[in-house]
Amino acid sequence: MYNPYQHNPYHISQQQQYSPHHYKHTVLRNIEPLVQYGLHEAQHTSFPHALREVAAITYLMGMGYEPTVARKIVESWEINEAFYPGQI
């Protein structure tokens, strides 16, 4: 299986410089609006769909997109509240 960190020279040094709890509050504070969005979305679609949507948004955010832009991109992929035909 391909491991993207295997060839990242900065991955090892990052582990040495930061403790696992270094970003805890920052990360949890920043994802909370997405968690609330996913819970709200699940009431109108399904939990699998909401999880896919939130995961896709956070993935795009990790690539550098602003949260609102990432959300608009992911929502543009939906057709009738589904990402693929026949999907729940």
C-alpha cells in the first residue's frame, strides 16, 4: 500500500517538534462548525451522505481551500442530494 508520508522528508521532523496535543484546541475549534453542519445535513439526507460531504470538505480544506469555497465545491458535486446516481 502506498504511504504518502514515506517519501515526505518533513514528516519525521514534524513528529519530533510537536507533541500530539500541540494543535488539539485549534483543530477541534476549527472543525466544530463542520461537525454541526454534518449533523444538520444528516437530518435532511443520511449519515453516510453527511459524512462523505464533511470528509470531502475537510479534504479540500487540507488542500488549502477556504471552508466556504470547499463547501461550495462539494455541494456543486451533488445532484438531488446525492453524489452518485442511486446513492442514498
